[in-house]
Amino acid sequence: MKWAHKDLIGIQELTAGEIGHILDMASSFKEISKRDIKKVPTLRGKTVVLLFYEASTRTRLSFEIAAKRLSADTTALSQAGSSFSKGETIMDAASNVMAMAPDCIVIRYPHAGIPRKMAEFLPCSVINAGDGYHEHPTQALLDMYSLKERFGSLKGLNVAIVGDIMHSRVARSNVYGLTRMGARVTLVAPKTLLPPGVETWNARVSTELDPVIPSADAVMMLRVQMERLNERFFPDIREYSTFYGLNRKRVEAMKDGAVIMHPGPMNRGVEITHDAADSARSIILDQVENGVAIRMTLLYLSLGGAANVD
Ligand code: CP
């Protein structure tokens, strides 16, 4: 398949065929990370700039590791330590970064829309590493890869996404991607954490977790985003955990072979207990491992790497 995209801003812009192509290619890239020497020359001479204006552990590190495993040069800038604190706008910063001739900018930003604006404005590839409540496309791709790896196909899978749907770019990207690939999604949250217009999303909605658990092939828990909750969306954390937390009893109610997912970072004791996070059903660290392979694939496709990865 010829890759037709300069940028990756959201899953919404990808066809099922393109998502399938990314997931298929990621297996070759995953194999590289299992070698003694985890490096191929595919993107030698290319420069990847990581602009992270919001905290990140997994996405930032895995993009950097992915780029380095493909021999690209990387440099990273976070909000702290940049000239943002001196009043420089993100678009001025982007123009200045562009003057240094990167081939790709990976951008995380606390507000929706900035990656798209940069992509329209800059000649290099732009990859969205999460923008506000909008999308986190690389997370959804690694989630879909992890499910496909476990179940063989996404078609017909029942995936429950549980928690703070309103503030979750992970939920949005996964609803777009999973349903496009033939999975069924059920969103579970208290009414106050469901976004306006959720009834127009291609997903079932439940305000109760217990009835959803037994039929789910995957239960994806979302972090309660304390930093975005500037008003009270539920009475208290203990009540939230009682009704919406994944605990040992709920794990025992899951069907044979069903898996537990979480994009991280986890609030242990809030949306997920230690028992659940560390249970044999958990594929949370597989998700992290697969994030490197997915991001290698996306850098390769975006930067027009060599024809093979040997
Ligand atoms: N899943 C995710 O985006 O994690 P980070 O915020 O640590 O990058």
C-alpha cells in the first residue's frame, strides 16, 4: 500500500485498510526490538523533533526509542525549559523549529487543534502525540495492535472503555479505530463524565459497569484525569472506585480469555486496584511494548523509509 499521508493527526482520517496496513507492518518492527542490536539504518539522516508541551512518560520515550531504533536523529523539547515561558507562541516556536529542517515533528499539546494547524502550516510530517480532548491516534493504534495480537482479529470483539470519557482523547481515538475495524465499543461512565453528544458516537453507552463486564473481551480502564477535573464530576474518589473501579471481584466476573487494558499512567486504587492491574489478564505492559513498534511503523511510513527493514 502506498502511504498517502504527510501527517497523522487523528484516527478519524484513516481508512480501515490503512489501519490494517499499520497493524500488519508493526509486527516486522516489533521483531527489531527483540534483536541483540536493536537498530536498523532505515531512517538514517532523518531528524525527528519531539515537542511535548504536556507531561508524558510512555509516548515521549517510545517515540524517541522508535526513532533511534530506525537510526533517525532525535531531539526533544518540553514546555519547561523552552521559550514558551517567555511568551513565544506555539506556532512561532514551530516556525523556528522548522527553520532547523526537521523531517518530522511529534507534538503533544494540552489543547485540541494545534497539531492540525502545524500540519497545515509546515512542510515536514507532523504526528499528533495527543492534543487536549481531541485525539491520541498512536495510542489507539497500539491498543488495536495489542488486541489483534491477543485475539487474532478485531472484528466482532466487545471492548468496554470505562471512566472519564469526557476528557479522554484515548477514548475518542479508540472509538473511531475499533469500530472502523469491526469491533463493538461500550462506553461506561457516570453521566457527568460522558461528553455532550455521546449518543452520536458509534458506541453503546452504559452508566453501570457490572452489567457490561461479563460480555467484554477487553476492559479498557481510563485514568481519572485529576488535572483536568476543575469541577466536581462525582461525589468522591471512594464512591467512584466503588461503582467504576476495576477490582478483584469484577476481574473474576470477566469471561475466559478477556483482557484488561489501561493507556497509563494508572491511578492505582482509583480506577484500578493492584489486583486488577497486575492480574494475569492484564496486557497493560504489552501495550507499552507495542507502542514502540507502532511508532516505528508510523515514523517509517511518514518519513518514506527504505523499502525494507532488514
Ligand atoms: N498513554 C499515554 O499517553 O501515556 P503518557 O502520558 O505517559 O505518554
